[in-house]
Amino acid sequence: MYRMHCAEIWGGTRATNEDLSTRALTASLYSNASEGCKGGDIYYFSVCEADMLTRIAIADVVGHGPDVNRIGRWLYDALAAQVNSHEVGDVLARLNRQVVTECGLKAMTTAAVAGFCFADTQLYISYAGHPPLLLWRQDDQCWRPIELKARLEATNLPLGVMKGIPYDQEQIRLVSGDRLFLYTDGLIEAPDAQGQLFGEERLRAILGQVGNESLLHLKQAVLRAIHEHTGGILTHDDMTLIAIEIN
């Protein structure tokens, strides 16, 4: 397992199957590129200089091919430049301005950014058109989506759609043993031979069956179910998943 330290950034766009830890949390992740070893899914972890804030981000650049990977690497670098920023909604707003100004719709990207503060055990979450994080609490042992409150105006849209979009931020207190599950839509949109999608309901059922088993076991259970559903054919889209447990 890779151990991250102060002022460190880890992640990328390459296919990977890795476990890592910070002072605050432990994570197990998997990323598969549908076209070779590099895709448009982004996974990102960082620890601030004071070792108090662990940031996690997952993003999915819309489309396929080498251009998508180049955009993904550019977005990863833009995220890395904000390693010490606490407000995750502001992080997405700044990223959106960059994407709209420099790339436009060709770089449209969904994203979820979370920051966990070690001092007060608060999790801060913002979305840009991305599937919501799933939360499993030790006290009720049930997986539930962390959703933002609906607003009438346009908010939380994918990066690159238009300037000036506000990104809301949710705040949740976590305790030791609580878990999070982040993923890109390539997971729930994986088709079987008849075209039926894997779906969020199936995903949550599998996660629920794992119970208190290790993060590695959880990750392997999801990947095994995806393999059985698709017959091992994962060429429809890039697919990334991240399982996290609070230390």
C-alpha cells in the first residue's frame, strides 16, 4: 500500500489498480481505459502542506480517443495547482472558468471533488454533473447517495458548458469506519450482451453484500460483478472506481 505524506499529490489518467493511505483515510481504486492504457477518466488524491486536508477528485472527460486523454492530463494538472484550497465548490468554479476559456465544450467533463478535514472530521463535497458519492455509515450500514439540495437556477453543471456556473457544497461529519464510494458513469453504464446496463441499483446491492469486509474485497466484488455482467468486455467506456474508509 502506498502511503501519502504532507504536500503530496498522487493520481493521473492511466489504467491502474492501487491501494493507498493518508493520515485521514485509506483508499482502494481501479481505473480502466477502454482504448489502451490511457483514457479520459481522472483520479486524484492530495494532502495539504499541514497534513490536515485530504482531497479526493474523480472526473470523466466526455468522449473517446487521444484528445480526451490530453484534456484529462491538463485537468489533472489544474487540480494539482489547488492542493491547499479548502472550498471544493470554489475549486470546481475555478476549473470551470479555465475549461470554458481555454477549451470550451470539446473539454466537457463531469467531476466530483471532496475534501476531508482531519481536525473536525468534516467531509466537503461538490459535483459538476457527476454521479453522487455513495456513503456507508458504521451505525446504519447502508449505502446512500450524498446528493445536493435542488435549486431552480442552473447549478453544478459539467465543466465546460458555460461560464459563471455556481457549484454548491455539501458538508457531512464522518467517523472512523465510515466509507465512501466514488465512480465514473462507465461503471453503471456497462452493458451486457443484450444491452442492459449494470445500473446503480445493482451496484448498491453488491456494495451492501460486502458489509465490513476490506476495501480490497469490496473493490474485487464490484469488479467481479462487472466482469460477469459484461462477459469481460469493457470497451464501452473508461471506468474508474474509488473505495474509501475513514481511519
